[in-house]
Amino acid sequence: MKFFVRTFGCQMNVYDSELISELLLKEGLKESPSPEEADVILVNTCTVRQKAEERGHEYARFWKRRGKKVVILGCLAQQDKEKLLDVADLVIGTRSYTLLPGTIKELLKKGEKAVLTEDRGLIDLTEVSLKRSPRLSSFSEFVTIMRGCDNFCSYCIVPYVRGREMSRPPEMILSEIKNLESRGIIEVTLLGQNVNSYFYGGTDFAELLEMIDKNTSLYRLRFTTSHPRDMSYKTIKTIMNSKRITHWFHLPLQAGSTKVLRLMRRGYTKEEYLDLVGTIRGLDPDASVTTDIMVGFPGEEEEDFLETLDVVEKAGFDHAYTFIFTKRPRTAAFYMKETLSPREKGKRLRRLIESVNKTVWQRRQRMLGRAYELLIEGPSRKDKNLSRGRTDGNITVVVTKRLEPGTRVLAKIRDIKGLTPIADVVKNLN
């Protein structure tokens, strides 16, 4: 029996798809290189934003119409359950993945449809995760340290589809990283819907980071996504004093107006957010701070939007993912009255992007003439004779030489094209 997995959405879904594939391989199924050759197609879905939800749904429909057996997994499965049986034969929720091997075999044997969204806990894939082979790349992998979210921001569906926060034991996390290290992995990104709220048996996030930093030989350790409210000074100092933890802080702002932040239930003010960025940059002016910002949240007036632009200017982000607010079912914001037309939202988004690009360009100019350690990820997307690498701050740099993925180099920035630094290799660090 052959299976094919298609993943939509966040890094957590990518990690889940890896574990699911390992689980199915362990049970004797074979992985197909393409959906055309597969007996069953698994679609790991996202529902954080409407567009991602629609893409997963349409992909499932496409293959179902072509006679394939289809399994829908992930957040959309947890949200819509039986509603998805028109495009799927099996619907499996975010905490029921260990049921997959048996139910897939029964699905193909009996041809019966099923919906399984019961909560079977967080640690049910531990055996698989501790022994898994690297699948994402030959040098970099994700490791989930916690799942779920207790924040219930008014616009966010994650607590409803991923459940309440559950953290993994630190010893299991360390064992999984050591297993990956033994298989050649030199970079690990720790994952969680609210990664810096990690807490297990008296061990908090800063202590987990310190444990990994002292007990592994990784080249780089990253983490995402953080909540600004939970980014403690203890965590910041742990990062600054570490050998392996990168100085990249992804801190989703969402909005710069304290009024709108309260409507969003974010738990911090504009001033507190700027103080946090100031603390980080006070310890390391070159620390990379990236963010997420939405426009058009219900109740956002022009003066609120100007507050957002003010934060962008003062914070000096190294990158920002910007988007227009869309209503998600079951959330508090779903019932709030929209105050902006789609046209006005689009105008604000363009103004926001222009402001972000200005600050990013200013930050990039600081890089000119300086040398950075880069981890090469592969060829440049625009020129296969060049390479693409990342700095400690998670900034993509194009290198004027073809290098193998996983190569570590010291490279000097000689130019900025658009917002992309261009660098020449000074020294190979492998």
C-alpha cells in the first residue's frame, strides 16, 4: 500500500507530516513519490487563515474526484469534522494521529468513511519522534517542544483546533535532538504554537534552551513562534549567553495600537512591546527582530493604523509578514462588526508594506562591508550558479558561489539588491 502526504500551513504541520510518514513506514506502508502513484493521499491542512484552508480543501477535492482515497488531517479536520466527508474518506484530528495506520488499512479494506478527532494526548508519537530519520533536509530539522495555546486571542482559531497547551518532557526533547545529531543534523528549530510558554515539571523555556545549549553540539538552535508577553528577560539573557542559540527573535506584533491590542486580547501594550525590542537590541544591536502584522481588524481606525506604522519605524524590524484580517469561525472577532471596506484594507496593507520595507532596507544597509557566518541551504532561487544561506539572525543572503547545502562559510556582504544581501565567501568553516 502506497501513501503520499501533502502539507499546507505552518512548520508544525511540516513536523507532524514527518512523524506521520515515519509512523506509516513503521507499519509497513510505502511512501509514493507522487500522488498519481499513491493508493491513499493524506492532506495535512491549515485553518489559521481562509486562503490556506481553501487550498487544502481544494487539493483534497481534486484527488477525490480522480478516484483516490483521501485522508484529511490537521487543523481543518479538527474544525470541520463530518463536513469534510464530501471530499475525504477519513478525517483525523490534530491529536489522533496514532490511529492512522489501522484506520487507513481498514479504510482500503472495507471502504467505510470515518471521523476521528478524539484527544489522545501529546506524547503518543514519542517513540516515533525519538527514532525518526531526518526528512526535511540533510542538515536542518524541526523539533516540537509543545502544542496548543491557552491565550485565546480574539482573532485566532488555534486554541480551538490545536487544544490547550501541553509541553513535552525536556529529556525527550533532548533525546530527539541527540538522535538527529547522530544522523548529521547541525541545526534544529524548536516549535510550538506559543513556544516560549513551554513549562514541564519545573523546567521553563529558558532552562530548556540552556539544557540543549550545554548538552548538544549543534551549530545553531532556533525557535518559533514566540508570544511577546511570554518573552522573559531570563530567556533573553539565556540566549545572549549561549553558544548555539541564534539571536533571532520572532515576536508577532499584530497591531501597534494599544486599543486594538486590547480588542485582540494580546496581553501587552504598544509601549511594552517597544520596551521588549529595546531590551533585546540594548543587549545586541545586531539581534534580528521579525514580526507578523495584520491590518483591518474590527475597530481599527486611521489613528490606530498610524500607531502601527509608528511601531514599525521605532522597532526597526528585519522582516515582517503582513496580511489583512479575515474572520475565523468560533473566535470572538468573528462576531465583531467590520469597520473597513476591502478596498481600504488593501490600501492600508500597501502603506504598511512600504513602511516595513523602508525599515528593513535600513537594517540591511548596516550589513554592508561586514562578514557573517552563513549556513548554506541550497542554490539561489533566481540563479542556480549562486547559493542561498542564512545568518544567525535568520536573514537570507545570496552567495556568489555554488556551495553544497549544509556548508558553513564566513562571507562578506558586498551589495544589497532589493532587500537581499549579496556576499562573497571569505572562508570555509566546515
